[in-house]
Amino acid sequence: MSAKGAFGFVAGGILGAAAGVVAGILLAPRSGAESRAMAADAMNDAWDTAVDSYERGSRVVSEKIGSRPGMDVTADELRAKVDLARERMEQLRDSLSDAVTTTSSQVQDVVNSAADKVVSASDAATPAGETQAEGVHVEVVDGNTEE
């Protein structure tokens, strides 16, 4: 766009706006104060309508949410079941701990008894005058080793 074309466009815009203002003032059916009052009334009416719509919508939502008494009952039932399950798990944990402790002591008793029997059997198997072996060393050698 050339400078002359741009100047013409801007000048036409300004001239058109001025003509619109003049026509609005000359052809307006009311005075400026009266027009401002009407605009303020229209804005107040729009605001009141928006507030009414909001209140109506929030009331409907509150009724929908509040009209679910079964929801609270269900939540309470679930909490009670979770608490009951926790108590049962605690009982099972205690029972299992007691069973492990008891079984551990029983196994220890059996191992001690077997060790005593082995010692007494080895004492009985040793001929008179011979000494018992003090210790035995066992070495496992893998036959697949390469030299």
C-alpha cells in the first residue's frame, strides 16, 4: 500500500467516525443523561438476571448433591468394613507371629535333641582306647575343572 493510499484510508476512517458522532447527536431520540440512565438500567437488569441464574443453578446442584442420603450411609459402611478388615489383619499378624515363635522354639528343641543323640551315638560307637576325631574337614572338588 502506498503512502497516499494509507493516508486516504486513515482520513476516511476519521471522517466516517466524525460523521457517525454528528449523526448520533443530531438524530438521538433522548438526551445524553437519559441514554446513560437507560444503559445503566439495561446493565442492572442483565446483572440481576445473571445473579438469578447463578442462584437457581447453585440451588439445583445443591439439591442434587444433598438428595443422596445413601451416599453418606455407603461411605460409613465402607469405613466400618475397612476398620474391621484392619482389625482382622492385626489379629492375623499377631497369630502368625505367635505361630512363628512357637514353631521356631520347637525346631530349636528338635535340633538340640538330635545333636544330643548324635553326640551320645558317637560316644557309644567309639571303641575303648581310641580317641574321637576332633574335627572333620570336607572339601568339595568339582570334577569339571580345567587345568
